[in-house]
Amino acid sequence: MDGLATPFAIGPLRLDRRLAMAPMAGITTRPFRRSVRRWGAGLVFTEMISSHGIAYGNPRTRRYLEIGDDEHPVGFQIFGADPALMAEAAGVCAAAGADLVDLNLACPVRKVMKTGAGAALLGAPDLAERVVAAVAAALPARVPLTVKLRSGLTGGDRAGVDLAARLVAAGAAAVCLHPRSASQLYRGRADHTLTLALARRLPVPVIASGDVTDGTVCAGLLDGGCAAVMLARAALGRPWLFEEVLTGAGQPPLEERLKEVGRFVDETAQERGERGVGYLRQFWPRFRRSGTIESGLVRELMQASSLGEVRDLLRRS
């Protein structure tokens, strides 16, 4: 699709295409980012990173900051509700190699919202504005700041949409909108009429996320004024969706897809060791849905207790 291959800029950061991989907690690890990059993702993101974890040197959190030279451009997504801690965390992310820093004002998960972070900040617009201003001031000029928003907190609420212009004035160089309310979680349909309306109003790029599943949806969003689109759950177990959307082609041959699965397993093993077995379990049903792995093999892979067993099962498939 020609429109997706058109370069654009977020502040000083120039990107060569308008198709990104959305940040997803527990999903967008280094092996996953490399996988979707191989198939055409123009921008990838870390998992959601706690500003408190960065500030207090939590070892697990610090591992989220590790990126490879082959991952750029890469955005680091952080969350929190303390302007000073968020600013400190953003500076650490920039020093670790972030090409942009994204603030999560969209996460609807209770354990995040009860700390005042994520989508909870939509209900505290003055604090949200202070967080954005503090982070924007802390980042070097080469690293733009973006924000990810939900449309609001509850059905019919437009707090996120209404807040967007204030956050741009405070220093956000782009806005990504997932047009569901926080109370919807991932139910119902994303209302991209809100995204398109926001794109017409804001002077910075607006990026669409939520229910972006194919080239037709992408084309409609770009034609309507969005600067770029993000694939999220639709690309789980189907990293080649990026190529499908970019080229208009169908799925690659099964042999190529299985080769990608094997490479993803190998890179997960290098990154996580035997802990990778648990991480991979969330992908096996997704690979079945994409027609890459049969249901019987999925059942066996879900029961595998070691990476050696996983590899043996895949070799026999």
C-alpha cells in the first residue's frame, strides 16, 4: 500500500513508513520486536515500563531498557503519575537509546489505574499536563515525546479526546489514540470516527490504534487524515501481517511462516532461557489462528515444559 510507505516525521524523528507495532505489556519483547521488524514494522516499542521501577533500579525493569542495534527506530513506553519520576525515567530511556519516548495514558488495567497512572490520568487532566511538560523538558532535542490515549474513562466519556490538545501544547509531538474507553478494556469496536476527528484538529501527527486488522482499515485511516497506524493484537501469531498490509499480498508460504516461528523461538531462548517456555505459550493459539500451526500441535506445545521439547515438537511438525 503506497500510503503506508510514505515517510513522515514525529518531531525531529523521521520514519520511512507509516506502519508501527503497538506497545503491549508482556508481549513486545526484544524477540517479538525483531520478528515484526523482519516483516516490515517501521517503528517498534518496548513493553510498558514503570517509571518507579526505573527510578529505583528494579533489575527486571532495567532489562526492559535493553535494545539491540537492529531494533531502531524504537520507542520506549513509560507509565506513572509523578511528574518528577516520569521525567527522570524518560531521561534514562533516552540515554538507553530511545528514538522516542511514549507516555501511556491508555492502560485500563486496574493495578495500573489504581496508582493514578495509565488511563486514570484522563480523569486528572491538570496532572497529566504536568507530567507531559516535565517529560518534554527532560528529553534531549533529538528524542520526541508522544502520548497514547484512550477516548475516555467510561462509555460516552471523551476525556482523552478533549485532553489531547492540552498535551500537545505541553510538549507532545504526536498523539496515538485507541478509541475505546478504559471501561471497555478490549471489548466492542474501536470508534475511529473519534480518531479521524482528532487528526483534523491537532497540529501534530495522530496515530490510530485499535482494531487495525488489514490494509483496507489502514487505507481508510490514512485517507481520513491519520499520519500512521499501529498493528496490535492482529499481528500476534501473524508477524507477516505487516508485509501483507504493506504489499497487499496474501500470507507467505507455510514454509516461510514456520521458519519465522522457529527463529522467534530461538531468539526467545537466547533472551529468556527456559523462562521463554511460559512466554511462548501465549503465542501458540495465535499461530493456530493464522493457519501456521495445527491444533493438535498447539495442545502439545502448550504442555511443553522445556525449550528442548518445544523445538522437538516444531521439528516434527
